[in-house]
Amino acid sequence: MAENTMPGGWSEYHDLTAEDRAVFYEALEGFVGVNYIPSVVSTQVVAGMNYKYKCIASIPPSDVNWETIIEIFEPLEGKPHIVSIARI
């Protein structure tokens, strides 16, 4: 796992681990309309875990793609959920 630059800080963006992918897909379960493919992630330890996923987004059947940042919070107990989605 990438090291934080300071306590409570965000890690550098890095390739997704199996756990990062599981959190991403659990948070987006049931989300329809746009396809998101995560490429890298940055994490922040809080009372749980914050994730910033850089993704490629598209709306099928269009071939148009754009980049997004999806922020997800995984609480200490309970299901991870989307905090925000921003086009970059």
C-alpha cells in the first residue's frame, strides 16, 4: 500500500488492489446509466477509509469517454458509499 505523505493525508495515486476494487464495486452496486472503470486510487485513513478513484466514464452505447474522480467513504462498520462524482 502507498504511504501517506503526512498523518491523515492522502496517499499517492497507485494501482488498485483487490480490496480497492471490492470497495469500488460494492459502493457502485445498483448504480446505473454510466459505466465507470477505475484506473488508480488514492486513500486516506480516517474513522474508516476515504478513497479517490480516477476513472474512465462512458454512457453506453456511445464511444465517448471522459475522466472522473469518484470519492467513496468506507465506514468502520457498514457498506461503503459514494460521496461525490466529479468530471475532470
